[in-house]
Amino acid sequence: MGKVFLYTGTGAGKTTNAIGLAVRAVGHGLKAVIIQFMKGWRNTGEYLIAERLQPEYEIHLVGREGWVDLKNPSEEDREMARKGINLAREKLKEKPALLVLDEIGLAAFIGLVSVEDVLKLLDEVPEETDVVLTGRYVPPELVNRADFVNLVVEAKSPRELYTKIGITH
């Protein structure tokens, strides 16, 4: 079974770390599949670069545009997250070198997907595939399941810089 990496915490950069690993894999000629939960914006760098990096780089948005109400997610949000889990299961059959499940930790925390479903998915990971999980407020079961856990904390925050480069949180 492949390794599971987790990037969590309230600081910015979790997705950026995961995308960096995907680009590194692609640079070595390996397949990287990214599934972004709760995200539907197509005007992000990680989405816009996809065409240039194909066929090794593949990205799927399984969220709608706009923000998910973290205290009361809609049925549409839940359905999209379920589709994301099913898509991940299908992509694992292709045995990519890297599978990124962006924001899956937060999706599990607010109940868009069950922790049990994520754990079952991780049990299906082939030896050839490493998985990266991201998201804040990750349930402890997922933290315990990860082989590597990186905590991203904010030490200093020049918000205007974030806005200029398109990072919002």
C-alpha cells in the first residue's frame, strides 16, 4: 500500500504543498490525479495549468462555485462530495503515482463525507500510489491513519500579498 501524507492546520499552503508534490511527480513523468473537494472555481493556477501538463496531470473539481456553509452544508454539497469519493475510487484503479484529495479533511470534519468512507478508500490504495490529504480540522482517525502529518500554521500573514497571488482563506 502506498504512503498517506496529510497537510493540515489553519495556515495557508496546504493545497500549495499538495500541488507541488503533483508537479514534482509530473516532472518525473509520473501520473498525478488531483480531486478538489468543496471547490468549483476554475480560475485557480492549479486548474488553469492542467491543459499544459496533460496527460500526466489531471485535476477534478467536485464542488460548486461559492462557499460551502460549514455549519449547514447543502444536499448538493453532500452529493458532490460523494461523487468525489467515487471518482477517487475509480482513479485508484488506474494506479496513479500520486492521488491528491484536496480538502477531504475538512469535508470529513463537516460531514460531507464520512470518516469511514475515507478510511475505506485509503484501504484500497495500491502499493504504487501515494495519497495526499489536505484540509483543516481533520478528524483524528485520519490523522492517525496518515503515515506523514504536516501541520501548517500561520506565523505571519500579509493578507494583501495573498490576494495578489489568488490565495483566499
